[in-house]
Amino acid sequence: MTTTVPPAAFDPWRPSFVADPYPAYAELRESGRAHWFAPSRQWLIPHFDDARALLADRRLGRTYLHRFSHEEFGRSAPPHEHEPFHTLNDYGMLDLEAPDHTRIRRLVSKAFTPRTVEALVPTIRRLADGLVDAFVAAGGGDLIASVAEPLPVAVIAEMLGIPPADRSSLRPWSADICGMYELNPDGETADRAVRASLEFSAYLRELIAARRKDPGEDLISALIAAYDEGDRLSEQEMISTCVLLLNAGHEATVNSTGNGWWTLFRHPGQLAALRADPERLLPTAVDELLRFDTPLQLFERWVLDDIEVDGTVIPRGSEVAILFGSANRDPARFDHPDTLDLARTDNPHLSFGAGIHYCLGAPLARLELQASFGALLRKAPRLRLVKEPQWRPGFVIRGLTELVAEV
């Protein structure tokens, strides 16, 4: 069954929808499995089983250029003035398909093995404790600026070998680039993304050159060594991979922290249970908070060969928008999906994706979230919200502008 979505039912540009999209998701799930959304020219997929199946379906891809030209696929090439953004984006492994995706992911995955990630635990906990100590000493403040942002930025920058003095530019560059992942970005957003792409690329090009002369024990040096050994990783692929890791390595964790604490403040019974037994509940609590209010609400895929969803043929050349936020609240998969249950164990949420593009840094993100939540639970046991937060305008990558609390 297919429907055409009226703007009132799914309006990712309306602030009230961004603040609480879940009632609209329930309507979408009840009315069908594939919905045509004319404003973004996409097919919306709201159900868990369909979302998971399509994420693993090789008839869909993050790009189509490995098989078709723009003209063959029935699409227009991006405007020439946006080229710096698309060059940077299109060579990152998130937007590549096999064999390029396989080759790059194999190289990068060496930095995210279970042993490597586990070795980072003392460093992550030390950084989280230091940030929370400063937050408590100040009597509170903006949790996002004080704890949620600096922790994952420091971790991924350290892994890549970004000098501490340069790290203040990473978050602004990332925010400007990620603006292009929203639905129908406007010209001003595109201009900011192009400028950030040029600046970020130029910075990394210089850093890569410096690492060639003086290698270190970091991922950039490892990628250079792999290239020098004939593993065919081009400089553009290195730059795009580093930008992807820096952006993905902190953007989702920042928003997961803010969204998670905002959820806990609105569920005092669950927060009390977590405070009473953090060691037992933290691992399941982190995944439940990711399920309940995921920072990545939507993931786009191109239809490379015709597919069928519930009797509706979605033809080659179409774009599907897989609604992670809706899939994570699907009652066909989750018991009482609109209830926050920090002890939930049957929790195969899609917040880290699925298929070949499953988030490489998922174990690292879980460690960072457990470290920051754990430190705040221990060191600020009476943490409370000072004022209701506001949501940023973006919907695809959904997060708060600030989260002001006091200890």
C-alpha cells in the first residue's frame, strides 16, 4: 500500500514537528509502508522490518555513480559551484559502494577493532571525568558545550592526530558540512558547506603532508603508510575519510548525549532507577536512549534497480528516505515502543544503521556515552534541568541548541 503524504503529516521544516516527530511517524506506519513525499521527491519508509531489509538490499546504494551517469539515472548533476562539497563528500566511504567502499572500510576498520577501542577506555574515562569535574566546579551550565561536544571531539581528534590547538575549528566545519544532509538545503546552507569543505580539505592536505615527513602513532599516519604500500588510497580518499571520521565521530555522540539527558529529565522515574544502579543499567540505558530519540532520523538511499514495497513498485532512479526514528518506535518490533525502559535488552535499534554502511564507530560511541553519562551520574547526582531546551532547525541530524542544567 502506498500513500502520498500531505505536508501536515510529515513536515521536517516545522519546528513543532522537529520537537516531536513521533505522533506523525505513528500515522505513517498505520497508513502504509511506502509513502511518496513530494516536497523532497522521496519515498518514506517508516516500518522497522522494511527499513532493515532495505539497508541490506544491494539494489539500493548510497551513490549511483558507480553504475550510471547522472543522465542515465534521470538526475541532474549538482551545480558546479557546489563541487568542493561533493568532491569531499563523494569520496568518503559512507557515500561509496563496493569495491571502493570495501577497500577503504577495510583500511579504516583496523583502527576500530575491539582491542583498539577497548584500549581507549582509560583515556575516554579520564577525559569524561575531567570535563564533568569542571562542569560541577562551575555549578553547572550548558551540558552540550561543556561535556557532550568536547569529549568525542577530543577522542576522534586524538585518534587521527589532530593537534589540540587546531581542534576548535572541527565542530564549526562539521556543522556547516552536515547542513547539506538536511532535506532541500537552501543556497546559504550550500555556500557554508562549500566554504567549510574548502577550508577543512586545505587543512587536512597540509596535515597529511606534515605526517608524510614526520609520521606518528595516529590513523592519518597509518592511512598514509597503507597508501605508500600500494593499497591504492588516494589523497582525496584520505581527506574525505578523515572528514567523515571527524564528523561522524562526534556529531552523533554530541546529539545522543543532549537528546539522552533531555529524555531522562522528562522521565524522572527512569532517571532515578539509573542513578540507583548505574553499573548495571548503563549499557542497556545507552542503547535505549539511542532507540527512544535517535540523533539520526533519516537515511537516504538511491534505488539502483526496481524494488517493491508492499505491492508498490519503486522504480530505478528513485530515492528512499528510511525513517530511523519511526523504525525505532515500531510496535511490530518493540514492545511498548513509546515507553522508555532503560533495562530493555531486546533492542536491535537502527540508530547505527545496518548493512555494509553500519556505523564503524558504534562501539566507540557507546563507550563515550557510557563514560560521560556515568561521570555525570557519579559526580552530579542531583543534576537538574534549569530551562526547557530548544531544538536546532535541522531534522535529519536532530539535536538541541543547548541543555542548561545545574548540579
